[in-house]
Amino acid sequence: MLKNTFLHIPGIGTVTERKLWSAGFGTWEDYFRMCHACTLSPALKDRVTGCLNDSVTALDNSNYDYFEKLLPAGEMWRLYGELRGKTAFVDIETTGLNAGPNAITLIGLFDGLKTKVFTQGINLDAFNEEIKQYQLIVTFNGKRFDVPFIEYVLGELPANQAHLDIMYPLRRLGFRGGLKSVEQQLGIGRQGILRQVDGFMAVLLWREYKRGNKAALKTLVRYNLEDVVNMQYLTDRVYNMSIAGLPVPVAPLPEPVKYCLDDMPYDEELLEYLQSQITIR
């Protein structure tokens, strides 16, 4: 879909992009081949030509940050078809809402094949090397939360890497609310009491772990990884739903399948206990 995109060009909005598609300029290659027939004004035509030349260079150099700077947040899904096999789905757990040296308790990552966890006091710093392997990261509300935390604690993410915050394309499609709410709207859920775990419960689980309860860390990890594997399912759905109404032929992704975490244990009794303590308060 990226090579079908003209929306990142300054001066090109959704209406003009559709006019270009309807006029036969379905891809960048079409434009370069037939630009003599383009009816845009000379000034806009020059801008389109220059920006597409820059786009080809950015793509050749794997500089996907170039497109993130130009595309609206709700249209960042367009990079996903190009980068699906080079994507890291990322979610963090923290001690609170304010960034600080020890604010991140763990980071969960899913690459479409396997999950990885980076935990404070164990291997959190290893995230810096791991994230360099990917050309796109996907988060939910990560523009405002996850990425600022990560960059405060661990330093900036790789310069050429792009960031798709899937919350914005979901909103464009009409899906509102938090991650678990959107999951339910799209027909996927979580097992048992895991449906009730939220950010506050994650803080309590971390405190339990720091008191010596190893089962609390396993439970926190399971909760976190539910987020990252579900993000892949949601991103696949967003991509397919977004291309469905376009007047250009774009191949859909395979039917989304939720990655199974059933073999990853969690302490249901601990969650029930913590939930009771929250209710009492």
C-alpha cells in the first residue's frame, strides 16, 4: 500500500489522492510513467514529482521515519503491508504515569513469531539491541505513553524506524475506547480473570513480585503479552479493513489469527486476591 500512497505529499489530501487513483495513477510507478498526462497545477506537479523521488530514496534506504513524519497518524497503517515481517509489537508496564529512572517495570515484544520480555533488574537494557532489528514498531497509545517512557529510560529509538500507533487508525475506522474494549468490539477476548487486569493491577503485581512472589511476575508477563499479541491481530484487521474500500487493487493480508498464549501460566488466585483488595478500597 505504501507505493500506492500520495497522501504523504504536502498539498495532497484524500480527495486529490483518490482523483489521482481514478485517473490511472495507482502507484508511484504509474505516476513516473505517465506524469506528462497529470492535470495537477504545475507547482503541485513539481512538488509531487520531488516528493516521490524522495520517497523512492527513503524506501531504498529503509528510512521509514521519513513517511511517519509526513503521513497523518490515522494513515500510518499504510506502512504495515510493506513492513509486516519487520515489525515489533511493543507494550510497557510502569510504576505509574510519570516517567523516571525506574518507571518501566517490563517491556513485552512480539515479532509475529515469538514473544520476548525485558524486565527491570534482569534484562531491561537488552531491549535497546533487540529493537534495532525492526523497521516498524506498533503500539496502542504509544505516541503519548509507551515511547516517551522508553526514550526517557533507555534512550531514543532507532532513527530510521517508524512508529505506528494503532489507536489512531482504529479511531478512524470508528473503534473507540481502550485496547481491551477495542478487542471486544472486534471479537477477540482474554481468558478468565485476565479480562479484569488493568494498569493499576499491573502496578500491584509488580509490587508483589518485588516482595518476593515470583508468580506475580509470571502473571504480569502474561497480562502484558496478551496486549502485544492482540496488537498484531488488530493491526492485520485494520489493514484489511482500510484497503477494502479503496479504488486501487491492494492485496489483503491473510485472515488474522490470534497468537495463542495458553501455555504461559498465570496465578488466577493471586489476581482474585488483588481484585478483592481493590474492591475493598
